[in-house]
Amino acid sequence: SMLAAADDANGTYVQCLFATSRAASAGGLSVQAFERQRATACRSEEKATVRAGAAILVARGESDAVSSSRRVADEARRSVLDTYRRIRELSGEQR
């Protein structure tokens, strides 16, 4: 089903984002370095998520389905950066 495909795509995307975050943390990347890395990481997974999410929104009659789906994907990307930043702050490593 479209919903299952969207769930799978979203799960893969989120797993990729968090794997990127874990690797950056293990490597001691600064927030700025992680932000640069995050900007290009997981793009194919993101595209699949946006495509699958937009298909569901189109089926539900939403007129701006791709933009809405992209906003959700962008928020996931921002959330991972915010979490990484917060972890670095809490550990005293704000570089």
C-alpha cells in the first residue's frame, strides 16, 4: 500500500539521518562540521520519502502535496541537527 511504502521510506530516511549523527558524534565533529555533512547526507532517502509522502497527500486531495511532504522531510533534517547541537552543548563540546 502507499501508506506502507511511505512508512518504509520515512523509516529509512530517519535511520540514515540518525546514523549520520551517530557517526559524526563518534568522530567528534563540531556542530558546524556536522551541519555541512548533514546538508548532503541521506539525499536519496529524502527524495524517496518526499515522493512517497506526496503520493499519499495527492491521493487525499491536497493541492500542495510535494511542498508539504518536503516540509516534513526538512523538519526531520532540522530536528537531527538541533538534537546534535543540544548533545554537544550538554557535553560541553560546542565547537
